[in-house]
Amino acid sequence: MEPSPRTATSNPPVAAVPANLGERDLVRRSASSVPSPERQLEPVAKLIDVSKCIGCKACQSACIEWNDTNPAIETNVGLYENPHDLTPDMFTLMRFAEWENPQTGNLEWLIRKDGCMHCADPGCLKACPAPGAIVQYSNGIVDFIHENCIGCGYCIKGCPFNIPRISKVDHTAYKCTLCSDRVAVGQGPACAKACPTHAITFGTKEDMKKLADSRIEDLKSRGFENAGLYDPPGVGGTHVMYVLHHNDQPEIYSGLPKDPRVSPVVNAWKGVAKYIGFAAMGLAAAAGVLHSALTGPNRVTREDEEKAEDLVKEKT
Amino acid sequence: MATTSIEKEDAIHPGKPVVVDRYNLAARINHWITALSLILLALSGLAFFHPSLFFLTGLFGGGQEARAFHPWIGVLLFFSFTGLFIRFWRANLPEKADRQWLAHAGDMIKGDEEKVPEVGRYNPIQKVNFWLMSLLIVALIITGIAIWDQYFYDWTTIPQKRVAVLLHSLAAVALICIWILHVYAAIWARGTLRAMTRGSVTGGWAWRHHRLWLKELADRHRTKKPAAPAE
């Protein structure tokens, strides 16, 4: 078996290597099915240790650099976020929250690197109507394939984290790719590579969980008793995970959802509504066919015409 | 007395057979624009509704094109249907007599139309069809705008968009079902289609299906000279 494309090493290969992540590694493909893959890649994950983040935005710069995007230059409105939200040209965003800890009275600056969480159960993929516009690889990466995207915005409705953005330029959806193109050749994501404090690390999900455990232990020993790993089970776990010093209240990190899951409304729309819809339309058509077979056409008779002629003659 | 039952354009042409004008040219054009846009909306909408129907986007030039055209066709349908609504809402107001007719709706469906009370320009099933279509089209345009991200993204929150897209699909399914029954009924009652093509029906058709309407027209002497025979 070929080695799984992944890296957690500080010195990944520098020689050109062929891409080792492709169609054959798909486990899910939107609005279509894929044959079960012959190999199972080792699940990867990006671990974002919020407690180590200094808010320098090197990750954003690296993301822009690697993906060759050009986020618009905006106006300073007195917030640290720059740009002010995720955009089709900004796949990751440092979100800054000032939080007063009621227990200690300390003002804590909570900086969270927002972006696609690469859910194991991706709501975007579930909602997507375009065959092959959203795919999931066996290593856990969820990717948008722009040539298949129709720009409908259903992924936005499916996503529990409010991540995808539709470009007004090419009318397709954009989000973090987890640098699938870099991972395919044994490199880590650009943001992880650029992070000066190693707040962002990348490797196998197993390794990242171990790393998180050591970090959580350290945080707990320093008084953050609720420190923990954010790997929400409601979406089957994620391939982007956070170490949070206050894992009991993720909402304080600029609205990180406490128990994210694909909305039941989306599940109803993509599940039962389809069956009801086809059944109803089928029944309506069948009712017509059956009625026609049982009663035959409703024809106007010669007698009807004569009655009408008599009526008109009588009245005029 | 159902004075609302007749429209301005309705008129009897005496002769053999009697011919009765039912829809003028403007009403027919209005109807067919609505019909065409509804069909295009159903085709493009169903493509987004289920993957097995995604190929229908090919009719519009591809997924991107179907996605872009669909809401605009919806706007066309909304205004076109509004035209039909303004034309026909009075004639579709419920009347007391509709109750008795509905008690005999079973006979109508069984094809025993002789047992069914006389009725005006529209029978109660047609009226229900009219009001349901009106209601569903309003629901579709409202929920449609809520999910028309290209222009109205900021008007709604994401949870609202989720509800809107679910309601939009359910309303569309209901409208397609009603549309199927509407088309079926127009074919089943032979001689109906010409009302929306040539604009007129035969006297016998009016006598059989909408006798009060015919009687009212006759009572009011709403007659026109028969068209001069071709020489």
C-alpha cells in the first residue's frame, strides 16, 4: 500500500512528487455516488491551539499567498478582523473576542482562526445539488470542485459553521481546502507552515489528538480547568480541531457553536421532502391516468349542443 | 345572483353549433406566458430538487445557467400570474351555491355530470385550483427571494434561508401536483383546450359544464352576430 499523503514533519519533501490524492480517494461526492475506494487514507487533521495564538494573521497571509487570492482592501471600522468576514477571497479569518472572565475578573483576548472545519459529516456536501461540486476524501478533507459548482448557495444553508462564500466573479463557492493540493504532495497546509507559534499544527488526526491532550494537560495545570478539545461529535467530528481554554463555552470564541449539527431543517429538505415530493407528484399523475381509465373522457354530447342552440334561439 | 360570473369578453355567437367566447386574446397570451414560465421553472427547479433530475439543467445550457435563469423566470411567472389573478379573481369568489355543488363533487369525478348542480363560469374545484395556485405562487416568490443569494443574501439569516428553501421545495411540489391535475382536467373535459387556444367553446360545452354562465349570457343578450361564412 502506498503511503498516505500527510505530513506533520518540519522538513517535508522538497523534490517534486506526483500528487497522491485524487478521485480514487473519494468517499463522498455531492449529488452522486462513488465506488468505495480501494485504499483508506489515514485521517488527517489541523489542530488550532487557541491558547498559543498571538493574532498575527500570518496564517491569513499564507492562505492568500498559497491560494493566490486578492481580498479587497476594506475600511478600518475599529475592529481587529481584517477583512471583516470570510469572503470568497479569504478562506480563513482571525476572529477576536474580548471576554471578561467572571471567575478571575481578567480580560481575556480570545483569538480564533475561523474557517472550514472539514466535518466528517459535511452539511455542505449533503445540501449540494450539483454532482461532484463537493467531495470528501478518505483522509477527511472536504473540497469544493469549482468546475462542477453552479453557485446556488445550498452549501451555505447546509453548513453549521457559516463558512462557504459565493464569488460574485465566477459564481462558485469558496472555502478552505485544507490545502488539499499541498497535502497531496506531502506538504502541510500553508497556514500551519506559516504559524510562528505553532498554534497551528497538521498531521494525522490521531497524532493531533495526542498533541491536544498534552496541551490540555498543560493548560489545566495552569488553572484552565475547562480546557479541552473541540472535535464536535454532532457532525461526526471534524478534521480541523481547536484546543480551547474554555471548552465548556465555545460560544465565547466569536460564536463557535456549542453542539454543531446539520440543521434538522436541512435534513428534512434533503431527506423526507424528496420522498414526499416524488410520491405526491407521482400520485397526482397516477390519479389522472387511473381516472381516465375508469371514467373515460367527459365528452360534450349532441344533445348538449342542441340544448344550447335551443336556449340561445329562445333568448334572442 | 352570480353577477360576478361573466367577464367582459364573454359573448355568445348564435349558430350551429353555438360558439361562446370565453377568453380574449390578451387573456390567452397571459395564460400561456404563465404556463410556459411554470414549465421552465418546474424543469429547472426539479433539477435542483433531486440529483437524478440534475440533467435537466442541460436544457438551460448547464447548471450555472439554470441557477441564474430560474429566479428570473420566477419573477416573470409572478407578474404574469398577477395578470391572470386580476382578470379572474372576481369570477373565482366563493358563492353559497358552491356548497351544494361540492356535495356532488363525487358525481362530477365519477363522470355523472348530469347529477351535479348547474354552475357559473368556474366550478368550485376550479376555484380551489385558482386560489391554491395564487397562494402557492405568493409563497414561492417570498421564499424564492429569501434564497436568491445573488441579490438578497443579506435580507435573511442562514436559519431563515434553510426554512425558506424547505418551504420553497414543498410549495413547488404542491404547485406541480395542482398543475398536473389542472392539465388533466382540461384534457379530460373534452373541448376545454380550445378555450385557451381559440378563445371560445361550443354552446354544448358551456351547457354541459357551466350552464349558469351560458344562461346568464343568454339572459343578458350578450350575443354577437355569427361570423360571416367563408365565401
